[in-house]
Amino acid sequence: MLRIDTETRIIENRSSFQYTPLTYCFSDEYADEYIRGYSPEIRDKFVIRPKERIPKAGIHAEKPALQAIIETATPEEIQAAEENDRHEQLEIAVKRKGIDLTKEMESWLGTVTSASSQRTYRSSITNHFLTYCKEHGIDPVMVSPKEVKVFVHYLIDSGESNPLIRSVISACKKLFVHLWENHEIPSQSNPFFLKSLWPAKKRVKDLIVPNRTDVDSIMGYARKNPTVHNAIKLIVKHGMRIGAFEKMKVRGKKAVTESKGKKHTFEFDDEDLALLKTTPLNKYDSKRLGGRVNSLLNRAYQNGIVNDKYSAHDFRHYFAVEYYKKHEAGLDHSLLVRKLSKKLGHNNVLTTENYLESLNKESLQDTVTEEKSGTP
């Protein structure tokens, strides 16, 4: 059976797909395109039914069932629940009621090593989820998946962007994982774990991969600015994030740093160490250094040095492409992508695949063939 969930419909085909049920959560447009890929006789067998939509959240937000249970319970019933005597739902409600959410959130944020991630998580939870709960009289620790769905529709109805909504869901999900583990709440799934909550992640623009000519042009243009020049050179050579320089410590020929909450180690040579000695890049915070690099790249574009407007992050794409070109002859594709993913610090190899999908494969193959044959 094939089952496709979209924003407005549930599409099923029981007769032609007799295997393990599969579920795809697509946009309406993507589902239409997906179904058109089948032959007309299969398309005619799809069963399409409208999907029940949750009403506009700003009008129909309701208190969670657990919150209603504890608010109407007598002191005797609450005492019995505290003693784990019957009243299973009330027992769960009492356990949740005793959670100090502010204290727990600060405790969890204390485990997040990245300062920028801490700020993003705190803002997402406080300015959106907790504010929504306060406005609608909802105890945030009592919410179920049903109330969370309403909250997400509230964000959509408020005109919030998909990236912001995804950020809010991600932050809340991680906070509730912390709560559930700390308080051993029985038989309760994380209300933010529903995959259907996540709005589509749309790429705003195609990934840009600088070519060798543009890299050389930019390096020449940046030579009078050693800080920017050396930062770009190390990104091109090692695939570092611009935020990795801020916390970088060099021990011998190993550079140990941290970005996006994960530790990374890079093997430096004498040339790299000389660059860092002349311009210690770790004296700049990531925002300031990134601003300097992107400002110079913008000027290079405006002055006609390069034909594309690059950002510091685009040079990580260049590193990925060059690394792939250098090693693809000797390694299986999947193994090579996994190695590259580890070097780039990606949590998911699909992100690494995206870097490579942005290539003009035919052009890339021509370049590799020329290099192997010695053609100038």
C-alpha cells in the first residue's frame, strides 16, 4: 500500500502496492507531480480523500486534557496520584505539574556548547512556544501532539517562515527530550516528535560552487587583507566553517576547534601554522570574521573580480568538490561521501550529497579526464 500525506489530502493505492505500507509527507504540488510519474492505469486506482484540517489556532486553541484533569481534581485525588495509587492520567499530570520548566530549560541550555545555538534555542522557545502558551492559558508541560499541531498551525497562520517554524519545533523537541529523560514520565511520546509537524524545507537558491579561476582571483584580491585572505585559504584547504576559527586551539600540527556544538580536528602543515602565526584568526568572533570575509567578497563581485556573489560558506562547497574530484578514482562513491561528510562535520550524509549534486557532473567528468590525461 502506498499512502501519501499532503496538506489537504490523503492519497492511497491499496490494489497496486501490496508490500509494507509506506508513508510520504509531501506538499500538494509535489504529490501531484509524484503521482503523474505513474502510468494512467495505476493513477486511476489511487483513492483520494480530503484531510481534516485543524481550525485556525488563534481562535480554537484549547487546554490540554492533562491540564483539565489536574485543574478539576480534588486534593484527595491529587494526593492519591502522588502516592501512585490508581488515576493513571492524573498521576502523569501531577508529575508534569511539578516540573519547573524555566529551571529545566536553563539546565538543558547549559549543556549546549555553542553560544549561538543557545541564543537560537532560547529565542525559539521563549518568544514563540511559551508566549503562545501564556496567551492561551496553556500549561506548556501538559501539551500533547494534538495541542502542538494547533500551535504549529498558529505559527503558519501568523505568517511565520518555514525555516523559523522548523527552528521552533527543533528547539522544543530537544527541550522535551531533556524533560522526559529527567523526570521519567511513563508511556508518553515527545509531543514534538511528529514528523508531519515539520513544514517543507525549501532551498532558497542553488548551492554555489566557486571555480578554480574565481578562487585564485579572490585570493589575489584579498592579499592586502591578511585576515580575510588567510581565512579563505584555510576554508578552501580544509573545508572549515567560518565559526570554527573563534574557538580554534593549535597543539603541534593539530588544530582543535568546535563548531555547531561538535569538536573537530584538522591536520595543519607548516604553511598553515605560518598563516596563523601572522594572523591569529581565533582573536575574532565568528560574526565579526564572517562579516569581514563576506564584505570583501561582496566588493569583489561589485568590482567585477568575479561574476558570482559568493559567501564564506561557498568555499566549503569548493573544498567538497575538490576533495571528491581528487579521490573519486580510488574510492567507492558511498564510502567517499561518508569520508567527506566526516571532514565537513555534517550530521547527515544527505547534506554532503547536496553539495555534490550542485555540480555540473558532465563538466566535472571532463575536468577529471583532462587532469588524468595531462591535457592543459
